[in-house]
Amino acid sequence: MENKPQMREWLNDFGLSHPLVIGGPCSAETEEQVLKIAHELKDTDVTVLRAGIWKPRTRPGMFEGVGAIGLKWLQKAKAETGLMMAIEVANAAHVKLALEHDIDVLWIGARTTVNTFAVQEIADALENTDKIVLVKNPVNPDLALWLGGVERLHTANIKKLGLIHRGFSSYEKTKYRNNPEWQIAVEAQNKFPDLPLLCDPSHIAGRRDLIFDICQTALDLNFDGLMVESHWDPDNAWSDAAQQVTPTRLIQIMKDLKIRKESDQEESYNTALNNLRTQIDITDQTILDTLGKRMLVAEEIGLLKKSKNVAVLQNKRWNEILGKMILEGKDRGLSEEFILKIFKAIHQESINHQEEVVNG
């Protein structure tokens, strides 16, 4: 699969003056709920209404969707509001029902993207379709697997394709439900700059108070659109209640977001500069998170040394670390002087943390 300008045609055909917005509930619960949300999002920047019909959940016993009956509710919502409809599909049976009910946009979820057999089954069922098909990143950070899913669909002569960045699972607890790992999405952009890329801030955040900032970061990184979960009564939603916003809040988010358009050379320069600066901000945050983890390990070492009455400073170990980092830094284009300054500062901070533990 090669990058081609034609990859963007389906997105350009919308003729939007703003990023594409897909909004709606995590799950279709009742006909009343679907219609109420659809009407509240009608005549806004939302172009497509999303609603989960089948919900692949992490654990059994959780709400797994209303099933095919929900497709009729979406048909009614489309007839009444003119919004396009989007659902997740996980197998050929889902695809068949979606096509029978004329669903406009299909997306493959993170738990399905990891299964190449399932993706191929979906690709075969959708062969030659003119529907829009979007692929969410796999649960784990694997760019090749993510793009591989798109390639399978492309091989099935599906023209209207795109990516959805929804973050990645991590065993470590962070403020995000799924760590954004923005650099992976940026790398996907670099490989396929004309392949539309959307952000799903709801699944990255896991909580509604983070959604605006994630949306803004995505737009600063030149994402083409957003998929945001919206429910008229989020706290009582049947699934993912914490990460859904009301339609009123979603409309306000869309109004408050800063969208940087490229209309002349100066704006093009500013957009490119802002994109790069956003990447630096993300990298800096990653550096700080990593340093914080390093200091926690240093404190554990301090506790161990304290229990055995061992001195905090171990010169042999320090010299081994420094020599290794100088060599690895050279491979990354970093000068010896820079590495010495950085790691001497890190080493001193580690000693400070260990001494606090030992003397505490």
C-alpha cells in the first residue's frame, strides 16, 4: 500500500471547514436515547452519529450491546436528522447486518485489530464496498499491526479508509485510561500523510475532564477529525459512563477548540511549527514521567541498602552506567559533554532520593 492523495477524497468530499466530528453514545441503549442524542447533535459540527451496537468487553458480565435491534434505531435517527451513522463491527455477521441497514461508517475496534484473522474476515465481507471503514489502533502499541489492518482492507478494494487513534493499554497506572503514545500516531502520519487520521479522546482519557485537552493536542498534531462519546445522561450510561460528555458539552468543546488552518505561507509555517512544538511538549512529558519512575526505583534501592547497611554511593556502578550511556548517546547523535551533564544531574538526584530514604 502506497500513500496517494486519493486516500483523502472521501474526507474532502464532505466539504467541511472544520475537522470531521463523529459523536454519540458509547452504546445504543434505547430508541429514545439514540433519537434524543441524534437530535441534540443535529445542525452542529457533528457529521456522523456513532453508537455501539455490539460491545466487545474486557470481562464477561458487562453490558455487551443491544444487538441488531439497535440498527433500526439508527436508521430512524438518520431519517429524522440527516446525520450519517457509524458502528463498530467485529466479524462478517456484523458487517452483513450493517450493510443491510445501510450504515454509512464502519470501524474496527482495538480488540479486533489485534486479530489478523478477524480483520481479514471483515475485509472479505466488505470487499469492493463504498462505505467508509476506519481502523482503531490495536490495544498494544504496534504500528505495523495497525497499518497492516488498513492494508488488508485496501487489498480488498476498499477505497474509503482511515485510522482512529484511541491510545494504548499499559500495565502502569497513569492519568489516562489508555496512554496516548502520540509518537506512534505521528509516525503513522509520516508514513501515510494522506490517510485520514482521527482521534478518539474518550478512550484515551477514560474521564471526561481530560477530553478537551486531548482533542486540542490531536488538532495541534494535524489530526483530521475526532470521535467523541456523548450521552444525554452520562453518569447513568450503561457503559463507559466516566468518559462520556453531554451533547451540550460536546458542542461547547467544538466551539472552544482552536483549529489552525493553512491558507497562506505564513499560516503554513505556523501550523508546521506548532505541530513540531507539540511533539516536543509530548516528548518532554514522557521524559519527566520516565525520570519520575527512575527516582521511585532509586528509592527502592535506598530501602534495600538501608536494610543491609550499605553505602549510598557506589562508584563502580556509577562509572559503568556513565560509560554505557556515553556510548549509547553517541549512537543517537548526542555529545559526550551533554550526556555527562544530564546523567551527572540524574545521578545526583538519585543520591538525594536514596539519602532521604536511608536517613529518614
